[in-house]
Amino acid sequence: MNKRDRMLQLLTGQGSPDFVPAGFFLHFSEDCHRGQRAIDKHLSFFRHTDMDMVKIQFECPFPNRPEIQSASDWVKMPVYDQSFYAEQLAVVKGLVDAAKDQALVLVTLYSPFMLAMQTTRHDPAVAHGTIENHAVESPDQARIGLERLTESLLIFVRSCIDLGVDGFYASTQGGEKGRFADPGVFERVIKPFDLVVQQEINDRCLFNILHVCDYYLPYDDMSPFVDYPGDVVSCSLDLADGKMTAREASGLFGRPFMGGLDRHGVIVDGSEAALRDAVRACLQEAPEGYVLGADCTVPSDIDWDRLKLAIALAHWGR
């Protein structure tokens, strides 16, 4: 049984209780974002850590559009055609050709809202900005931009599917605590475009992971996302006002859960003994169909051997 088979067993509920699949993700250095160097780096990481899937980082940022200042400017938002994604798609093809017979090949996918932030935010470290203001003040005009970003994103999605990917690691933001004073803005303006993309990949792909991303802000409520498609859910267990268990997250979403480790915690700089203890605690508390991982991408400079150890413990630690 290879890694593909073990991951697909999650969908049937017939996975081995003595083997827990695992995977961690990180951004490689910029010189490994495209071409054969990107393909080789992904494969080296996959093989060194012995993780159970090939997850392709999305390194095709949407360019900032300084001409979009007011909400009415979203009519200027272009739709990017397949040529815009050419370098990223070449990496996808290389990894599908090299690894699909060994493991599921999944592509990172950012939501239309996340790409709207890239498009209008000069400082990517800032959590609030243009698209949020427009979604509140002029929702109909903000929807024009999100619709065009969705159209662009679907060109990429369909191209990846044509190349043979198994699915996507589909990330969403916008429903965090404090993002909007009125949480209904997320439901009315952001979520519908998420679901267009999510439904496309759900209808056409073998295996998708829904990632509720807390990179900027925490969540106080995961319920807005429970109706999103996805075969596995990945999210932080730390909420703004408390903490969930992996079992609670799996139960809430009604599907297998991936995660358990804090991307900034013991996986990064704890002792080997502390890391072993943390992984074993995750395994002891794991729901059925569990996948060990972090709550988001781990730091790029992390020692790969730490990830290899965590994955080995997941595979054989029970």
C-alpha cells in the first residue's frame, strides 16, 4: 500500500488505526519558486520528511493594482488568463509527472478574498485594508472585483485539473474575529465566491483539504465554514476565546481533521523530547481519520529533520 492508498482510505473510514498519515508545509526560498529547482525542492522535501502527500506551494502572487483605490475602481480589475500562471503550471506538471504514482498531488489554492488582499494591499503584513473597506461601504462594487478574481482563479484551477492534480489545499480567510464589525459582511460578500471555487474543486477532484487560515487573525467561531466542501479540514485549534480539540473540530465539520501542532510552537524550537511528547499527545487525542500536521505553514528555515521525526512518530507512534 502506497501513500496514495493510505490517504484515500481517509475517505472510506477504513484507515489503519496503527498508522497515522502526516504532512507539513512551508515556503521554499525564492530561487525555488519556479522551474526545475522548484520541482526538485518539492520532491526533496517530500522524500526527506516521508510525508504522505505532495503539496505544491502557490508562488504566483497576484500583482498589486495601485489603480484600485475606490470601490468603483474594481471594474478595472483584469482577468488573468492561463499565460499568467505559466510558470506555476509548469511546476504543477513536473510534480504530477514525478510523484502522482506515489502520493496524492495537491495544489495550494488561495481564496478570491485572499487574492483581493494581494491585489490592493501594499503591506502584506497588515490585516485590514482596501477590500474590507469596500466590502462594507460598497458591497456591490466589491463583488465585481471578487467575481473577476474568481474567474481568474478558476482558469488556474481548471488548468491544474487538466494537468492531472488530485485536488487542492484550499485556503480561506475573511471570517476571523474582528475582520468585520458585522460578521454578515463575510456571509454576504466574501463567502459566495469562496463557494464557487470550492464547489468546482469538490465536483471535479478526488481529494481536497479545506484550510481555514488564521495567519492574520484568530477565529471565535468556525460554524460559517462547516458547509464548505472538502474531504479533510485543516484549522487552528486555538480560538480567540478558547480552544477546540481535534475531536471537536472533526465532529463540527463532520470529516477527518488535519493539524494539532502549533506552527510556532514545539515543532520549531522545542527539545526532541518535547516534540515527541507533543506528537504523542496529538495521537492520543486524535479522532478517527486523523492527519498529523501544523495549523498552517511552518517557518521556512525549520530543520527538516524535526518534521521527519514528527511524521515518523505519527506513522509508527501508536
